[in-house]
Amino acid sequence: MTTRRGILKLVGGGVVLAALGGAAFYLANGPSDEARTAWREAGAPAEYRRRFLSYALLAPNPHNRQPWLVRLDGEDGLTLFCDLDRRLPETDPFDRQIVLGCGAFLELLSIAAAHEGYAAEITPFPEGDPAPRLDARAVAQVKFVARAAQADPAFAAIGIRRTNRNTYSERDVAADLLAQLDAAGSVHGVMAQTTADAGRVAKLRDITWRGHETESLTYRTMKESIDLMRIGKAEVEQWRDGLVLEGPMMELARMTGMVSHEALLDTKSDAFKMGLDTYRPKAASARAYAWLINDHAGRTSELNAGRAYARLALKAAELGLAIHPWSQALQEFPEMRPLYDEVHALIGDGKRVQMLVRAGYADAVIPAPRRGLAAHILGEGQS
Ligand SMILES: Cc1cc2nc3c(=O)[nH]c(=O)nc-3n(C[C@H](O)[C@H](O)[C@H](O)COP(=O)(O)O)c2cc1C
């Protein structure tokens, strides 16, 4: 629901649109194709490790920061590092979620390798466990062994997997599909669980929504997300990461000043209120939830949780299910502590909840931008 002032600004924007030549403006301001080139180029590189990496970089990852840096070692190995400048210190103060994103990257890497018969032998944190935050030490070492793995059916879903933030339709998710998510995500010592039980879903909708509100109303955590919003096509193409606000109407809202980084951060602005108003029904529309728990014994269990999430997300894509991580209540900044405790008491089973995801059916979404392979290879796009 929009406000009167907001409508007036958009009506004003409509006048601007007419003045600019409506159809041409509309066509020119659709989502950026260029920012999504990596999805079309996956599998194209001639060198085999680069080919596997071109799939890995399509992995889900927090705020689409794509923090992966890779050193190619010899002829058959690589080392994965985290780009420490791409962490999320306010919402992810111990870098736990960033490590999950590294785990998802490694899982896609190994599925892509297996597709060509290579086993990816992964050694997590070969130089020890960085704590309480990540440091310059490697996240993982990988050695590829030819003719040592069988193709994995999950490979087919890499290019169609998405995070779907639309409002979900009023269609129940069948129990056998949820059971398939449970099975897919219960790997690497992680347990995936799901529920479509109305009472539990209602409690989880409420907790995830309150988590969203807490993050939005805490200035420094909200600022972290707003700083990573790419508003309009030019910003999306420039950064090819972060959280994108695109399309002709968004371009208009940007041009009229209705949506800007400053406005999105101002709790009194129309843009801020509209942000909450668009997300509230999304939370309310969750039909089912999935979550991942494990013992959280060090960094490797975070990496394993990310690997398990990649599996669950690929299975959801294969089954035609929409999923959307709604992670705020799992975040470890002090203001979130009460909700963190509440969600652990509800679904934690004495373990650590590593991911919490709504699931259901929704209109399809287009792929999120990617920075492309060169941006991840040390000595090429990176130094
Ligand atoms: C550990 C982790 C936490 C995430 N938390 C959220 C979240 O709280 N809200 C959200 O909208 N997306 C969340 N995501 C999804 C990412 O924002 C998404 O993967 C990224 O923007 C890239 O988009 P894609 O998954 O469609 O490729 C999370 C992803 C991961 C791996």
C-alpha cells in the first residue's frame, strides 16, 4: 500500500514518463541483461577449473556480496579465500552467514565438477579456524581428481535456482515435497526440517516478521543493507551485486527522488514505510518453512550448513518451489538476541539454527546479478 504523497510523486513521475516517451522509457529501463551475463556464460570457459567456478559463482550468498576469491593452484587445485571487504559486520558480526555463502559456493563447485566426473576433494580451513571473525587465512583448499565422481542430478537446477521474494500464493506445499527438501538438505552433518503445520507456520511468520522489523528499525543494521541497495539500472550494472531495485517504476521513483539511499534509511519517509508495507504481506504469505540445524562446532559446520542450503535450494528449484531465506532472527547482533532465543527455543532442538527459509509457490523471478568469473580469480580481475 502506498501513501498519498507517494502516489502524487509517482503521478508526477508518470508525467515525466510521458514526457520522456513512455514506451521507449519502459523498454530502456527493464532489468539489466548485462548484469546477468554470468548466468548465460556458465559452463563456457575452456579450462576445467574455471568452468566449474563459472557455476559456483551462481551460489546463493548473503546480500549477494559474492565474497569469493580464488587462487588457482598448479594444474588441479584451487584455494578459496573470503574477500574480507565483502562481509556484513553489522548484521553478521561473526561472519557466520558469509561462511555459509562460501559453503554454498563449494557445493556448487563440487556438483559442477562431478558433472564432468571430477571429485572435488575439499579441505575446509586448512590453516585453522579463524575466530571470532574471519581473517586472511584460506576458507578451503580444493583438489580435483579426474574419473572419481558420478554426475549429480542436482546439476540441472544450478541455472534455474533463485531466491524468490515475491508474495507467495495460497497454495499448500504437499508433504512429500517437503520431505524431499528435508532429504536434500540433510547432508554434511546438517539436519533439514520443514513444517506446513498452520500453528507453527503462524509462529514462524510472526518471528521472521519481527526480525525483519528489528533489523529495519536498528539504524546501523538497516544502513548496512541500504548501502548495498542498487537503485536503478545504472547502479545495478555498475556493481552487479547487492540488493537490486530495478524496473521502469523504480527508475521513475528514483528520478522523482522518491526512492534514494537517504529516503530508504529515513524511518519517516514514504520509501521506508513502503518498504515495510511491501514486505509485511510477503511474510504473511509463507505457506511452509524449512530450516537447517547442526552442532555448530566451529567454522566447518558453518561451511557445511551453506553446502546443505545449496542442496536444499537446488531441490526446491527442481520441484518448482519458491524459497526465500528470512534470516534476521538468526543474526547475532545484540538487538536481535530476544528473537534469536525465541526462534531457537521453537525450532532449534538444542542445536544451532543456521538457515530459516519460507517456502511456497510464487510468480517466477529473474536471476540476481553476478560480477562474473574474472572478479573472483586472484591475479586476473583481482590482485
Ligand atoms: C546465509 C544466507 C542468508 C540469507 N539471508 C537472506 C535474508 O535474510 N533475506 C533475503 O531476502 N535473502 C537472504 N538470502 C538470499 C540472498 O540474498 C541471495 O542468495 C542473493 O541475493 C543472491 O540471489 P539468488 O539467490 O537469487 O542468486 C540469504 C542467503 C544466504 C546464503
